[in-house]
Amino acid sequence: MQVALRPVHDSDLPVFFRQLNDPESLRMAAFTPVDPADRQSFDAHWRRLRASADVHARTVLLDGDVVGNAAVYGMPGEREVTYWVDRAYWGRGVATAALRALLSEVPERPLYARAAADNAGSLRVLDHCGFRETARVPQYAPARGEEIEEVVLRLEG
């Protein structure tokens, strides 16, 4: 299994859109767009990300196939990581390998991450990459239509 990152290509976007609209993935991610099926909003979001000098966005490849995306975004001192891996690849170390690769490309610290408190898989990935919990806060989760507990994590230098 070879996990690699590369810049996002236009041809990746339909794959990302399909992944974003998987019901189980949406529920687990929790903090998603209000209407993930809105393709125009999705495309506009990715245009903004790809045009921003403050965003380091990458496509996640597994043995050459597109299986997700990962990014660092935000203001200096408050930058966050985010990642999304196709559900078919959960539990196989892909997200951990992708996040480690992203962290090696973006050496600035601290970095932050957020995850639903019941998203054990994502919390495990973040723990394996050195993130440590700093807070738990109530937050509205659009994918669930309710307020849930969100874990805030920090990665030091």
C-alpha cells in the first residue's frame, strides 16, 4: 500500500463530490456543508481553496488512485488540518499515512484539528499523528442536524 499526496487536479473534484455525499461518511464527519449535494457551492468552495495562498490542499492517492483529500488552512497561529478519505478505505491506515505526509509538507506549528467526539476513527488518526486534545465544545453539526460535542486538538512543534 503506497499513500501519496499531490496537488488537486480538476479531475479529482468529481471523486471528492461523490465522497462528500456518502451518507455514512457525512454522519461521521458531522461538520459538513449544510447542503453537500449542492454542486455549485461545492465547486465554488474548491475554486476558493485552490486559489488561496493560505490553503495547502492535496489529493490523497492510494497506489495511484484518488481516495481522498487533505489540507491545511487558516490564519497563522490558528491553522487547521482537515482530511477526507473514501469510506471504502477506512481502517487501513490511509488517513494516518496521508495526514503524516501532509504534516511533513507543512512544518509550521502549532496546527489544530477538530472532530466529532464520537468519531473514534478520526480521533485515532489525529492521536497517531501527535495531536492532543485541548477542549471539547458544543457545536452545531449540519450533517446531523443537531448540536454535538466537538473535540479540539493541537499539534505542537
